Amino acid sequence: MHLVINGQDQDITCTTLAELVSALKLDAQRLVAEVNGTIVARENFGQTVLKDNDRLELVHFVGGG
């Protein structure tokens, strides 16, 4: 399946947002995800099915000072 993630074209085999987050080794607790312009609540990552040509923005927060 073809996705655009943070402006980059990628071919992936993940079927849900939760699978994608895990495959990318991102911490879901520090992540904001937007699929096709809509922010997805963390508790819905597992139920959010990805489709060919979806556009995702994934913002991972990093602590520091």
C-alpha cells in the first residue's frame, strides 16, 4: 500500500495506524497522528484502518530543556 507520511512517499504493509506506529518504532504516548487532515485520538489508533494513498502527518514529541 502506498502512503504519504510527513510528505514522503512510502510503501508499507501495515493495515492500521497502530501497526504503522509500531513498525516505525514510535512511542504512541508521545505522538500526534493526523490521517487525511483529521487528528486521530490515541485510543483509536488500533481501529484506524489505513487505505492506499492516505496522507499522514506524525508528530513525535521529544522532552528536553
